[in-house]
Amino acid sequence: MVRIVIFARLGHPQSTRRAKIHREMSRLCSSRFERAARQLGWMRIAGIDEAGRGALFGPVVAAAVILNPKRRIVGLDDSKKLSAERRAELAARIKEHSLAWAVAEIDAQRIDAWNIYQASRQAMSAALKQLAIPPDYLLIDAMQLDVLIEQKSLIRGDARSVSIAAASILAKTHRDTCMEKWDAIYPQYGLARHKGYGTPDHLEALRQHGPTPLHRHSFAPVRESACWAAGATQTSLPIF
């Protein structure tokens, strides 16, 4: 009797482990995209990102940063992963050590007029134009800009590219500072706590007080709160 044995081909444990490490490393924030661009001849590489795209209040803020490859900044990562204290420390280092940086805002009225996607692109383009040194290559977080500069769009770029991470930190710290200042004008909304995002306490404040002129009235929760506030005001009027 002849016995036929079929062997399943299994990956070598070492190669499987190396592949897993490679996948994990590819998700880490590093300078690999910047190095690849320099190998192709690009020297002035700008990272671009925005903050506040999903907020209900205030501007969307974008930043552009050209890091100095000779002045490494340790700890750059997606701003959302960092504490406020760590973001502030890194923002100071970015401003001190980078070759160029700029921040731009698009206010709530223009967000309502254009939509948030176009407003984010406009904020990024404005930050790019304000750079003291013109870049020759762009690394952008999940966006394409209508500029005649070689560019690469990276999904989750702020967690993968140090240049985009630096831009995300500057945009986030700038916008958070704006929210803290507006909190003094509109204390009933708690802007210093939630930075204008749609948290339960922010939504409750909108229901109670209605939106301010700096809320994004094209966003559904704000629009609905305006209608609710108008209805409540009408029903509360005295009848003669």
C-alpha cells in the first residue's frame, strides 16, 4: 500500500517574525518618507496637516513645517496621541529648530460657505504660501493640493511622517490656544475643555443657549440646535 502524504508549506518562523516587525515599523512615525524624497533629489520637504476639521466651533487650522534634517526632534508623533504638555514642548522645539514653519486659519463663516473639505484645503494652501522658504516637495495628511509642487498624500500621515506630525502639533496647539481665548468670551460652552468638538456637554450647551456666530452653522448638530433654540424662544413668548 502506498501512503500519500501532503505537506502544507508553512512560512519560516524567522521570516514570519521579520514580516510582522516590518508591518509594525511601517506604522510608526519616522523620517522614512523624508529620506526617500531626498534620495530622489528633493531637499526642502514640507509636512502639512490640519486641526479642527470635525469641530463644531471655530476655525480649521493648518500648519506647514520644513524640518531641519540636521536638527532631529525626538518624540514627534500624531498630535492626538500626545498630552497637551508634551505637544507644547514639541511645538516650541519645532519652531526653534525647523527651517521654516507657518500656520493659517479658515474661519467658521468660510467653512459654512465652502464646506469643511475645501476649507481644510484652503487652510493648508495658505500655510504653504506663508513659509519663509519655498518647499520643493510636500508630504500631506490625506489630501492633495492644487499647487505645482511634487507631493505625496499619506493616509494617517501624522502618525507615519515626522514632517506631517510636526505640522499636526503646530496646528493643534495653535487651535487649542484659540479655543482657550474664546472660552473667556463664551464661558457657557466649555470651549477650553472640549476645544469646540461635539462632546455631550457642548451639545447640551448648544441646546440651552443656541449657537454663537463662531459656531459652524452648516454642521448638523449646530443647525439643529439653532432650530431648537428658535422654537423654544417662540413658545416661551407671552401670549396677549
